[in-house]
Amino acid sequence: MAEVGNSWDEQNCLAAKSLHEEITRQIQAALKKELPAFYVLSTGCTACETCACPEEPCRHPEEA
């Protein structure tokens, strides 16, 4: 969770989302060491700048 001073400011919201997703990826990596299978529910996949789906298979299914 991140504080955004003005929720109408798209740049601040996108920056907060990026920070949130980076922290989520760090937690996911730590949990993978301890848990055999689990799902991460967040604000959507950000593994790639542009998603290949549905035209092509996911480039990083282990991160999605």
C-alpha cells in the first residue's frame, strides 16, 4: 500500500502501483522458497511492459 497525495494524479498513481508491484514480487520470491504452490493476487501482471496475451503465450508464466 502506498500513499498518493492526489488520487487524480495519474503519474503518482502509476508510481505507487509500480512500487506496490515491486514489493509484491519480492514477497512472492520469498514465499516460493517456503511454499510449493500459491497464487499472488495483486493489481495485475506487470512482468512485461506490453503483454503478449492473448495473441501469444505468456512470456513469463512463472511471474504472472
